[in-house]
Amino acid sequence: MRVMAAIRGDLGRVLADEVKATERAASSAMRDATNGLKLDLRAQITGAGLGQRLANSWRSQTYPDSGNSLRPAGLVWSKAPHIIRAFDEGATIRSADGFWLAVPGPGCPARIGKKRPTPRLVAERLGIPLRFVYRRGGPSLLVADDMRARTGKHGGFARSKTGRNAATAIMFLLYPQVTLRKRLDINRAKGAAERRLVTTLVSALGKNDG
């Protein structure tokens, strides 16, 4: 008995088509997993109440930039890595000079020009020294005396020129340190993305075989 078999068609072309189909499947699965990871991480940020601005610090990129590859890659990163790490691992933050952490209070302006407010900048802007108020049962304070509440849409306080309706405004709350509890789980999101990549790729390759 003799058994003979033959491959019909152009073998090279058949193999090339298979490679291209695999490239498309791998690249598509990588783009899906990479983008999904970025969206999951952004959702963690907003779900933890940390704001859309920090959530948008997560960015992603897949390689190659265009076209397909048998060895695609994906990268997800944050433009605020130190903040993300603090909320992912938990952290204790202390003052750089080892004294107080000054956290802006309800009377503190949001910005001083283009800079974040500090006690020195606020005192210079108001033209008066801030007064230290020690509190035993809570954070101590830096306050500004002889202030008046603004009535505009931006609110806040300004110096009272006449002393009428003057009040003391809390500019900063002073803490020896601040402990941030863990509020994110980057490894969980990463693991989910890896499983998504494998599932999507296997499904796509199965369809190609069909």
C-alpha cells in the first residue's frame, strides 16, 4: 500500500498568511489589554476619591506604534509616579525640615501666582506675619488676623482695611506627619490585564484556526 499526500496551493503564501493573522491577533490583544489596564487604573483613582486629574496621569503606549507584530509590547505609566506609589503602598509623609507639614486650610488661597501656597508666600501676599496657634487636641494652626470674607465667586479671604467685620482666617493646619493609607491596588489591575491578554489572544487565534 502506498499513501501519497500533497499540499495544494502555495505553501509559502499559506504560511505568510498565517503569520500575518497571528500578528494581527497578538497586536490587537496587546492593544486591548494595555488600554484596559490604563482604564482600570484610572477607575481605581476616581473610585478612591482621588480626583480625575490624578486619574488622567495614567498614560499608555503600545509597540509598534502602527502595524502589527508577532512580539507586540504595551506600556502603562503615570505622570505622577510618587503620588501613585504613596497611595499604592501607603506612606508616612514628614516635613522636609523635620518640623511641621503645612496643609492649606479653608482661608488659604488656592494658588499664589502660579505656585502652590506656602506659609512664606501667603504671608508675603497678605503683607502680615501668620500667627501660630497651638492646639493640644488637634493640629496646630497658622492663622491670619484682621481678615474679611470675600463675597465673589472665588470666595476666600482678604485683608480688612477698615477692621469692620474682621475675622481670623485659618491659613494652614500643621501636622508633624501625615500617614496615607493604601487606597490603590496596582498589582491586582496588572494581573487582570495579563489574564485579559491571554484570553483575548487565545480566542482570536481560535477564530483564525476556524
